[in-house]
Amino acid sequence: MKSDFVIAMHSLVLLANTPDHMANSETIAENVCTNPARIRKVMSILRKSGYVKTKEGIGGGYVLSCDPEETTMSHIYLAISSGSLKPHWCTGDPKQNCVISSNTQGVMEEIFIEAEQHMQSYLNQITISNVLHRIKKLE
């Protein structure tokens, strides 16, 4: 899921940089260097979360529907990848008598939750426009 977050950010920055803020999945996929089906999957999540709209028909595609100056990386992370830092499996067994085995899962879960909170705090300081400006400075 972490790569979906990067795909989402790349796509939104691309749309923010496009004069009409619109592109189809093939155009986005070519820019992101992935396949259009993957783009459609990620963009579907962004559409459900209100960050993009779709325009149907010839000349249609995805249209940016959020303010790039206000939408932060944290917003997109929460829509796409929230909870992805925590592994799907953890060692130990809470039912065991050993203090290490019975408590490792709970302690590790707390650590990953805290790490995600710190990351979200940092990502909350960076908007789509900030990312676009950083990229344009490299021209």
C-alpha cells in the first residue's frame, strides 16, 4: 500500500500541474510509469475521498477536485495507506506465560501507532503545492 500512496501523490501533483487539472488514466500511468489499471484503482480511492472527480466521455478523465494549497500529504496518506506501517503479522503470543512472548505484540503495535502519528504530523506540513514547487525548483 505504501507504493499506492506515492502513486496517489504523483498523480495529484501531475493534475495540479496540468492547465485544466485533468488527465486520463493512460496519461497519468505513462507519467507515473505504471499501468492504467493500477492508476484507476488508486484514483478510485481518491475519487471516493473527494480529491478527484471523473469526467466521462471523449476527452474525459480525472479532474483535481481539491485545493492543492490546502490538501496535505497527510490527507492523502490517511485516504490511501493509513495503518500501513504496522506489519500484518507480529511475533509472540499474548496467551503464553513468557513476558516477552506475551507482550511483544502489544508493545510493537504501540510503537508503530506512535511512529505513524509522527509521520502524519510531518506529512501534515507538506501540501500538494509544496511538492509541485519542490519539483519545479529542479528544472
